[in-house]
Amino acid sequence: MAGKIQSMTPKEIVAELDKYIIGQDEAKKSVAIALRNRYRRSLLSDEMREEITPKNILMMGPTGVGKTEIARRLAKLMKAPFVKVEATKFTEVGYVGRDVDSMIRDLVEASIRITKMAKVEEKKDIAETMAEEKIIDAMIPGKHKKENKQENPIEFMMRTGRYPTQQELSGEAQPAKENTDDKLVKDQVRQQLKDGLLDDQMVEIEVEAPQKGNQLDMGEQGATIAIGSIFGDMMPKKTKKRRVTVKEAKKILTEQEAQNLLDMDQVTDEAIENAEQNGIVFIDEIDKIASGGRYTSGADVSREGVQRDILPIVEGTVVKTKYGPVKTDHILFIGAGAFQVAKPTDLISELQGRFPIRVELKSLDTEDFKRILTVPQNAITKQHQALLATEGINLEFTDDSIDEIANMAFLMNEQNENIGARRLATILEKLLEDISYEIPDPDENGKIVIDSEFVRGKFEDTIRHDDLNRYIL
């Protein structure tokens, strides 16, 4: 299934990431090339396509510089199946950690969700028409009350002198012809429904009741069986009546009808194919499972065990899921870690070889912090302005206040633990704490201005400049 990401060139992908992530051009460039190569590979012959495996990426850099943010933005940007996992959750596999295969099962679940949404969107027009007809029938009282009434086959033979057809036997009688008045009323209601004139009216509809079956977990195969629905296909679906507005009824019934139109076997087949060919797994904190030295014991043994469990999945294997077997040969893996204590060479050599592209993300400086505060579409200053605007507060940051906040963030990262851009969040929360609590009246221009004096005064009244780390993380 081709997503919009596949029609974008590497430069366009980087330009899209630039809207949210400052700097780290090398990392964005590597990710963009890797994604574009997925598209290039899809255009090749089957024989050549099978030979080309993805070039996995290892991103190295301190916390808060954008590794996870790049992954998060990619997940929103593209249509391909994407899953982010923490390597540390697999520590001590078999004791307290999760099965390493679960990352592939999560990827398949993501692919099923994406494929299902796409198929539902394709059926939306038909489903909307069917939903409208159900709402019209519910709003016109006394309509079709005697339709679909089953008749005893023997009584039918005695009455007509012939054996009933399959349609007659199942009770699907031909609907009576509508008279002109009924048709006019129905057309009038349909037009009002399309125009939205009936959206606020209440209507009683029948919706499918959710199945309540106990789930039986099959463990390492990742399969679950709903015990209550083992014979579900043989039984009619349960329904319940709900009284809702027409607007909500359209939404509920459209989704229900679209789901009923889906061929789940086709959805599953396409989803598995999509996961195998286009799937991306982001393994965060991969440095936490690295162990240096030749002789290891205790926790190091556990961490090396996790590496050896991850290795066959990255190399290419078949993982059993409840939807069927999934090959991991062509899934793209992106590893990320701070590597402040451990080094990439502390990973086992086989795993190192499976991440041939190494990208080092740089620590953020004062200029980076200034741009982070102002440039991105979701800049943290814009977030605070939007939040306080709900209280009628028009918050304005001057240029010198941005400079002061950026300098403060850089200084604290130098003096204390370097937590990257996350430092800005702690500073701004402390800076705007009183404004958020007291909700003061704005000035004559309707604004509350944050300048450098305000920033310095907020912190210098309580602490010394060289002891800032006592109050900010």
C-alpha cells in the first residue's frame, strides 16, 4: 500500500521534518534516504527486489536532541506501518521482560489498523448511503413493519400450491411497492438529512452489540482466542437499541456499515504484506542493552541475551502472529541511544553489522534553543500561548526574553545533567507558573509581555545564578 511518503523526494521529507525538528540534518538526511529507498525498491522486478535489504540506521546522541522526535514525526508523516519500542522492556527475557517477538506483533497490529482504516475510507460513500436509508426508515414510523416476516413452508405450499423459493423461505420477501405519498415523504426526509436540518433530532437506531468473550492468551505465538465467540459465525449478531441524535446516528451507522462491507481476509493479507515490505521498527534506548568487556555476569548477561534475541529478527526471520507468519527480512530497523556510558562497539559484533548506517546527533547550543523556541509549528512558546489564550490572556515573548531563556537552558545543560531541549519545558513551566495560577489582567494593549527583565527577575529573586540547578531539572 503506497503512502504519501513514497511520492516525496528525500529533500521533501527533510523539509517536512524541518517544520518540527531543529538541526540534526545528518540524521534527517539518512532517514529520508532510507524511506525513499523503500519506494525505489518497490519499482524493481520481483527478483531484484528480493535481494535488496534495507540499510538499518543507528542514531547516537544525548537525550533531548531529537532522536525520538524524528521517529514520532515519521510515524505521523507516513502511511507505512510504524512501531516504537524501548529496548529496556526486553531485559531479562523470560523473567520480567517482554518477548522480543512482540515488536513484530505490534507492527502487524499497526499495519492492520492502517489497512483497515484505508479500506473503510474506500467504502465510506456506500456506507453513508446505507446508513441514511436506515435512519430514514427509523424516522418514518410504521414503515416496513410487516416486511421480512418468515412463513412456515407447509403453510406456504397449502396457500400457493408450490414450494417456496430460497428467498421466500429465508423471509426476504419482496418489499411492497411504495405509494407516491410514501416516496415523497422519504425523498423529503432524505434531502433534509443531506442538508443537515435533522442533525439535532433524536432517533432510535439498532446497533451491533459488542461481543463479550473471554480472551485466551496463547503466549509466545501472540495469538488470542475469544472463547465466547468461537461459534460466533454460526450465531446471528446481537443488536441493541440506542437513542441518539441524527448526527451521531449517521456516524455510528456509517462506521458499522463500512465494517460490515470489509473483507477481513483481504485486509489481513494486505496488512501482512504492508508490514513485511514497508514496516519500520524504531528501537529506542538500544545503548541500555549494550555491555562492554569480554567477560560478563549478572545484568550484563541479561543485556547480551536481549541483543542475541533481537539479532535474528533484525537479520531476517519468521515471526508467528495471530494473523499469520510474518517475515522480517525487509523491515527497516532504526536503533537509537545516548551511548554516554556504553559505546556502539559494546554491542555484540553481529548486531553492530546489522546497523551499517551510523548517525551522530549533536548536542544543542544556544542558537538551536532559540530556533526551537520560535521556528517549529508546534514550538513550546506557541503551545503556552495557545493554552493561556483559552483564559483570554494574550501572551507575548520579546526577542530578548527568547535569548535569555535560550542562554539559561544552555547554561543549565552545561552545569548540570544535559537533558537537551527538555530543559526548555522545565524553564517555561517555572517561568509561567504564577501567570497560569493567578490569571492576571492584561495591560492596556490587551497583552502580557514576557521580556528579559521578567525572565531574570523570576529566577534571581529566589536563587543565585550559579545555583540555578537547585530549582530546575
